[in-house]
Amino acid sequence: MIRIIEAKNEKELGTLAAEQILSLIRRKPDAVLGLATGSSPLSLYAALVEAHKKGEVSFAKVKTVNLDEYVGLAPDHEQSYARFMRDHLFSLVDIDMKNTHLPDGLAADPVAECRRYDAVVDSMGGVDLQVLGIGPDGHIGFNEPADTFTDGTNLAVLADSTIDANARFFASRDEVPTRAFSMGVGQIMKAKEILMVVLGTNKADILEKALFGEVTPHVPASILQKGENVTVYCDPAAASVIRAKHPGAVTLA
Ligand code: F6R
């Protein structure tokens, strides 16, 4: 089942999405969170940091696995996802860094790294809540449109549109890594709860296609239609096409 919730703006989206995570951690202080990077979850992470500062939540026992990491970037590289997580969440809350996991962008043997990361995810006993964004081509993690859905951690080749979209974070397009480690679609779908955050007009069409179109690996996020507990938080711009085509499908926060 998919719930689509429209927030008034990015800040409110972050607050609402954070509340779902806070309620999980209150129920289960050692919850396993699957985390995403990118611009969409920034207000969510800011709201979690704020709640921690106010003494409303402790991450001391929380464990995390991130969806993906660029191949070739060291954990302290400015654009690595390890660095993103440290800068936007891990260094700002009381999480034990030993409980945080990302694929190793510098792994010498990529195939072995995929299997190691599968073992890490399995060792957690399942992800309680997975945070996702959606790419302009419908990707989740770095699982790009393809003829089949991926299953476990895989070495993904970034689509040209993904490289274009991510170039904004790098000095030039040539510097954007072309490959990334990504948790697979099958692995993502095993999470007990899925929380997707979506912002902006440029995501409005693909979000409608993913949530109401055919379930196909050519739109990887369409697999969410098979999820049992999926909540999509969007801003008015991202929700606009769904609101126009499927009146009543969107709940206003
Ligand atoms: C990032 C990730 C990607 C992003 C997607 C949207 O860890 O898994 O799938 O969620 O590319 O990125 P933004 O939020 O920057 O538009």
C-alpha cells in the first residue's frame, strides 16, 4: 500500500518524514535505517538533527546502511556519500560510527565488495525503514532503467541523465564518477517500511509514472507499487501531476 502525503514546502516535508523515523526509533531504539543521499532528504536529516538537539531522540543504538556510494571516491572526498552522511547527519547526532555502513568506494575488487555489502545488510537482520529519493529517470539507489530488476548489491553504471543531474555537485561533468555501488531493488524492497522523499517539478511526471504506471524495470521506482508499507512525502510541485490525474490520491498534510 502506498500513502502519498503532500507537504506545504520542503521544511514541512522534512518534519513529517522525520516524525515517521522518530516514531520508529521510539518503538525500537536499535532500529536499522536504510539511508539515501542527494538533495531530497536534506530537510529530513535537518529535522532529525533538530530533534536530537532538543533531546527528543537518541541514535546511540541505531544502525544504518546506506543505499549507495560512488566507485573511486574515498570516504573523505567532498562528494562521497560517506562524507555527505557525516556532514548532514552522523557527526551531528550521537550515533556510533561503528554502526554506520556504506559500500567502500575504493574497494579493490568490486564484485567482492558487492558480496561483502550484502553480508553487512543481512547481518543487521533486515532494514526496518528505508529512505529513498527518486532519480529523474525513475531510478532508486543507483538502479537505473533496465530490462530486469536488480536483486542484491550491484555495480551500477550511471545513466547519462543521472550523470547530468549529479554534475551540479562537482566542479565539472567530467569529474562525476560513472559507476557506483548500489543496493539492489530486491534488497530495497525487503525493508519493513519505505519512506520516499520527492521535491520539485522535474520529478512530477516520473513520480506519477512510477506510482500509477506499469510496474516495470524500465521505471525502477515502479516496484514501490508492490510494497506493503510505502509512504511518499512530496512538495506541491512534485505532487502536481498526480493531483491532476488522480484526484483524491494525495493526502494534504
Ligand atoms: C542517493 C540515491 C539516489 C537519489 C536520487 C535523487 O543515495 O540513492 O537514488 O535519491 O538520485 O536525488 P536528489 O534527491 O538529489 O534529486
